[in-house]
Amino acid sequence: MKFLGYRRPDGKVGVRNKIFILPTSVCASDTTRIIASQIESAVTFNNQNGCSQVAGDQQLTMDVMAGMAANPNVYGIIAISLGCENCQMDLVVEAIRERTNKPIESFIIQENGGTIATIEKAVRAGRKMAQEASKLQREEFDISNLIIGTECGGSDPTSGLASNVLIGELSDNLVNLGSTSILSETTEFIGAEHILAKRAKNEEVRDRIYEIVHRYEKALQLVGEEVREGNPSPGNKAGGITTLEEKSLGCIHKGGHTIINAVFDYAKPVTKKGLVIMDTPGNDPSSVAGMVAGGAQIVVFSTGRGTPTGNPIVPVIKITGNRITFANMKDNIDVDASPVIYGPQTLKELGNELLKEVVEVANGKQTKAETLGYTETAIARLCNYV
């Protein structure tokens, strides 16, 4: 199976051709918003971090920024910093260069005459970069070049019965075709981690599955909190999910039935084929950001209650197994998975249809989140600001 993508100088393949206006800290985020609004095909996000962080917390931010810049859907990067933040421009550019050799320009507000002067210079550089990007033509590539992130949010019982099961079928199909599927949301493995561990490729992967689950629970306990106090959410409970373990048993269906080949830390490059795990929060925007930073070109996202979540860099395909939600939120939901429960289509038939949808999106078809311009993004935190 093939798709039409963009060849990058680092050898990766993108399904979009974005100019990424990267704010290296919260103090540059408004500036990048203004810059991106003036450049065709440019995107940005509201970075709440980048300063007042201890080393471990700052590293999470650095990994997301570098990974988003290196994502294959990005043609080139315009990095903007204030100048005095912890995530200094030279550190950010170095982190990006460690992951990719694509075009990058950088501007420091305090050294370029303030906001207006920086915007003027960055917009000129960005427009020139966009011109170069526009000359790139899509080429045919084997589907094995795709990395798909999987996510669920606003879950209800239909998530575990239908939409997550359908994503699992997609995951199995992609793995069989040589692609990569990422299972995320460590907090929603709790109570089901032993089921995932049985599918580990080897003892090392099995131990890593247990490690990330136990580490996450202990991290919350260190500040006197318990994960079950915040998960399931009120919406999950209103939809009919009663416990975290019940939610976890539904969540892990997104991983299908294939062997788990590796476990990657949050926002680190995904370098293994087949089914892999990334250690992410259950929080949707920050989990998606981690997989995007890891290299996913598309995210497939299930929701029972309904959610509008998108991403500035990757298309997010929204799926629901709740036919009432699909009727109520057609502006947001791309795929109706309710026939998994009610028929007449079989899971295999729907899995083949979803695979075709993924290929169409890879070829350029916009998702509902893209047409709405939804780009909300968050970055996982290790601890409080200093």
C-alpha cells in the first residue's frame, strides 16, 4: 500500500508541509502567533513553558520543541525566543540539529529591536521559507514510512467496546504492513499493565511497561496525590465508566493484538517499527504532543463523549463509537465506529475503511480538526515552576 508524501532531507517522509514558528518559551508565544498569522502554511502553538523550570522539567519541554520541529510534517522552522529564558536559543537550535537537518532560522526578541522588529524580520524569513516549501511535490511512498499515534479522550463505555477496538484493528493492519503504531497514556494502563506486559517482545520491554506505570503512580504520590482522584474524569463517570481499571481495559484496545516491540520515554524519537508504547500522560493535548515529537505524522483519536482536539503539525482523525455523539458532533468527528456494536458492517470491514481513511488523510485530505483550525497543544510537566 502506498501514500503520497513529502521527502525530507533527513530521510523522513511527511504528510503535511508546514512552516513551524517555534516559541522557545512562554514569553515568545504571542510573537509567534502574530508571525504565523502572516505566513502561508505556517503554524505555531502557545508554549507555556521554557523558563523557570528545573533541569528535568526543562528537558521535557526541550524534547517536545525539538521533536515537533523535527516532525516529518514540518518543512522548516523559524525559532523565536525572548533572550533571557532557560531554554536559550543556542540550546534549542542544538537540540533540533541533533534530530534533523531541515532549514531553520532563529530570532531573539531582545537582540532584534523588540517585538515589531522581530516580527518583521521573522515574517520575511518565513515567507521566503514558505516559497521554497511550495516547490516541493508529493511523491509516492510505501505505507511502512508512516508512524501513527493513537489517543482516546472523553471516553465512555463505547470507547472500549467500539472505537478503541476499531483503532486496535487499524493498528494491527498497519503493523502487518510494516508501519509503526504508538500506544500512549500511561495512566490509563493502570490495572491492565499485566495484560500489556504479556505481549512484550522480551523481558526488557516487559519490565519497562511495569516501570513506567509504577513510576507515574509514585510521582503523584510524592506530592500527596493519587491518580484515581483525577481519573476517571467527571465526563467519563457521567458516560458510564466507574473505575480507572475499567477505563484502562478499554484504553489498551487501541494497541490491537500484536507484539509490543519497545517502550519510549515521553517525546523521544520513535525508532522501532511495529507496535510501541510511549510514556505519556492521559491528558490529551500533552499526550498527542509527545507522540508528535516522537515522529508521528498522523494521530487517530477515539472519543465517546466528543472532543474537538487537534494539533498544529499533524492531522488528528477523530473517531467515536457512540452514535449519539456522532450525530451531535458531526462538525468534529470524522469516523462513526458505532457499527462495531450495532452492525451491519464487521470490525474487519470497518478496519479496512479506517485504513483507507488514514491513507486519504496522508495524501492530503483534511480532518475535521484541521478544517476548524484546532491546534491546542500542551507539554507534560515533571513538577511545579521555580
